[in-house]
Amino acid sequence: MKEDFANIVRPLLPNVDYCSIRFVSRYSNIINATRNVVEPVFISEDEGVMVTVYNDGGCGYGATSNTSKSGIKSAIESAIEWADFTKNRLTYYPKISGIKKQSGSYFTSEDEQWSKISMKDKADYLLEVNKALKSKSSISNWGAGIRYNSIESQFIDTIDSNIRQKLSYILPQMVVSAEYKKEIQTRTYGGHAHARQAGYDFIDTIKMHDRARILAEEAVALSKAENCDDKIIDVVIAPDQMILQIHESIGHPLELDRILGDERNYAGSSFVKPEMFGNYKYGSECLNVTFDPSVTSELASCNFDDDGTQAQREYLIKDGILQRPIGGLFSSQRAEMDHVACSRSCNWNRPPIDRMGNINLEPGQTNFSDMISSIEDGIYLETNNSWSIDDKRNKFQFGCEKGTLIKNGELKSIVKNVNYRGITESFWNNLTTVGDKSTFEILGTSNCGKGEPNQTIFVGHATPTCHFKSIDVFGGV
């Protein structure tokens, strides 16, 4: 971070209705070991500035990787030119008076900094994990990796805001495949779900070696398992699959710019309409979903979004009733609705748009053992491996790596090639039981894509295990 950034920028701020300047510095380091071989290490560093100008009925952006005084000045001039060009052509011109001055900071807590651990030590660790993954003779493919990202930003605007934030992410990954009679089955470490805001200390806590051996055993067992039967059945969904369900059938359809039609030509719109907020029964009374940037170490935790709005916890769905959209200040002004601090950008060369932050399903009162014991005939689903949902985020079909049959209140044999499908409204209204805090996990995804040009960001999801009645489950190949 440039310590003198504010001193450089403030004298350059133009005389317009409103201007913000956001400096972003990104660092990424990925190290993988596959089949006992360390792959070439990936390191990327990038920094630049995004200028946003609202003036006289127009909006313009200017971005540059030239962070010198002359480079920033040129980006400001470009943003002003675009604001002049778009004058009176915008779908909506924001109420500048609604933008509030903000000052503050947020820094991910890193008890053990990534940079303090040598590359050799990281590589040696992953090679040891590889040995644990290749613990069975029928293992045909295996690998492990760790990805670290750091995004540091500073936000300055014409109403004297000054915000500094640094978010650091750790994404550990493991994959192992086993083959039996030409049948290959794969287990992963929660898909890509086990991602957190943290330092290298997160790796110390998750015991990848131990989990690697379990994954290998499960891959072997799945390769020999029976195929899942087709039937309407109770399902219990583990957190590492629940996050995909929340992401696709709650998160995306509640994004306000999608509801207003801004995403239709790229990734579809939403079945949700503005008039549904405040009265629509999205799910059963067990369903409580929050936008919560305050959860320690979750991927999208922060104190401010990228338009400088202060972040706070809000209910999106409460007792099953739809409360508010995932809409930032500007789109919420346009729709005359309440906002959340969800205006996010993937980098300095992209403008902020409405994005999911931490979208969490709040825990209930039932422990895992009691949940399973209440089911006579069901299946326990773990770890997403495929997803498909229509462009209104309504009809869906998802696949899981592992299914465990539930008979007379007990977990029994495992089955492979498990899939389930449904319609968003009926699915969430079939939510019967929500697990308690002992089943609750903080997870997330690193690859949520949206917008033109595309922006890929980290999204947090925390959820307990959940039980749904009468779900259409079917086998695959």
C-alpha cells in the first residue's frame, strides 16, 4: 500500500458531483503437488487505480496501472470524459446526498503470515499430503495444493472518506481418485469449499494429512459402491453441499441488479420480483438467511464495500419470509429498497457491482445425531461435484460426490453418482430441520463469476447441516 496515496490523490480530486478513487494491490501465490511432483509455483502481483465520477447526470470510469500522479490524473480525465458522454443516458442517476462519508479500516488476522513460511516448507508439506492421498493401491490420481491471495485497497472520495482494508485468503485443496473395474470415483476436500480469510495458521489447524487418508479410503469405497437409486426421499445435506445450494438458489436470485435485469444477457435474471420483498414465503419457517460481513475469517468479511458503504449484518430471509435483496447503495436507490454493503469489484480495473458477500444460513436447534435418528428412509449428501440451474435461478439439478443411505435412523452403506433436483420455492419450503451450531461450518467459494467483463470473486457461506423432506434423488453415470 502506498502510504502517501491520500496525500497524492486529494489535490487531484475533480470539481464534480461526486468522485471516488480506489487503489488496489493484489498478490497471488499458488503451489500444487500432483502425483508426488511439485508443479511450477505461480506468483502474480498487480496494482492499479479505479476512478469513478458522477457528474451532471452522467457516470464515467477511468482505470490505470500507472499509479504515479500523472497516471492517476489521466484516469480522472478519462472518467470525466465518459461522464460527459453518458450525460442523461443513464438508467438511473444516484442521489449523491445518500452517499455518506466513511473512515476506517479492516485487516484479516494472520497469526502466521504466509510470507514467513518458506516455499520449500510448503512444498514439502504438500508432498507429505500426497503420500497420504496415495495410501491405497487402487488410487489412480491424487494431488494437493494451497492458494494464497491478498487484496489491499484504499478508498478516497470527494466527501473526505478514507478507507483502508487488507483481505488475505487461504484455499487448501485435495483431490483423490480411485479406480475399480474401470469405474473411477473422486473425492475432494469439500470441492473448493474450505477457504477462509486467514494466514498460514489455517493450514496448521485443518490437518490435511489426516483428512487425506480419509478421502482416499472414501474414494476407494465409492469406486466399489452401488449406484444411487431413483426415488423421492428425505435428504440430509452436509455444509459442503449446502453452500452450493445457498449460492445458486438464494444468493444469485436475490442479487438486485439481476432482479432489475442487468445480468440478463450474460448469466440470466431471477424469478424474484421487487414486489415479493416483505411478503414472499421463500422457504419454511426454519429458513433464516443473513448477509453477514462480521463473521471472523469468513471469505467476504469486511467493514466496507468497494463503494465505501459501511458493512453490517442484515436478514435477507427471516422465518422463511423474503426481507431484502442483495443490492448495494446505488441499485437499491434505483429500486427504492433497503441496501446492504455488497458493491464489490474483483480488481482495480473493474467497477463494483452487486455481489454476494457472506450469505449465511443461520443454525437451528437440532444436533446431527438427532437429525439422522428422526429419518426412516433417507440419504446423506456430501460435497458438490456438478451443478446446473436455469437462467431465472429456479429449476436446478445438482450432483454430489458421496451419498450415505439412512435406514431406520442410522447411517448405512454409501452410494455413488448421487444427484438431486427441484424447484427453488418448493425445495426451500421442504426444509424440515436445521442443524445446530455443532453442525455449522464456515466455508466459501473462490470462483463466483458475474458481470461483463467478467469478475471472479471470493464469496463466503456459513451453514449448518439441513434436512429436507420429499426430494427427487436420482442416480447417474
